[in-house]
Amino acid sequence: MEENSQNGKNIDELDVLFHRQVAHAARNPTLYRTLEGVSDLIFESRRAISLDPNALLQALCYHVLIAEALRSRHVFQSRLIMQGRMDSLLDEVVAFDEIEQSRDKI
């Protein structure tokens, strides 16, 4: 994802793949169903991220941290990092919605 983003390539498919691999690795059907349930939110966040290079960098950093924690089998750490990412994601989506609403008013 980092290499593609640095080369100006779309990372949407890789982002989806990352999240699916995390859900698969967790061997948790509830997590997988939850991921599918919030897929619209993830899509909206990708739109917001694509407009903000800092948000893209932040997302990539979170992904690296999550992958490293999972690889090291630090369950609690990976959970905390994922919670932080979800909070960040919600902030990005809300900010994106506010920008869109202000454009609609103009």
C-alpha cells in the first residue's frame, strides 16, 4: 500500500485486502461480519483519505502497527491499535462529511 501510494496508484483494493486478511487471521466470524457491515464506512474513509495526504500516511502507519502487533501475536496491543484506528477513521469520515455539506451549501 505504501509503495502504491507513493507512486500515485490507487490503494483501495489493497486496503480491502488488508482488512479481509486481518479478519481471516483472527479466525473470528463476528469480526468478519462486522467488517462487511462497516464496508460502506471504510469506503467513505478511503474517499476522505484520498483527499488528505496526512490521513493517508496516518492510515498506512496504523496498518503497519496493526500488522506488526498481529505478527507478534500481541492481541491486546493489536486491539488497542485497531480501536485507535477506528476512532481516527470516524473522525476522518465526519470531517469529510462536514466538507461535503459545506460545499453543498455554496
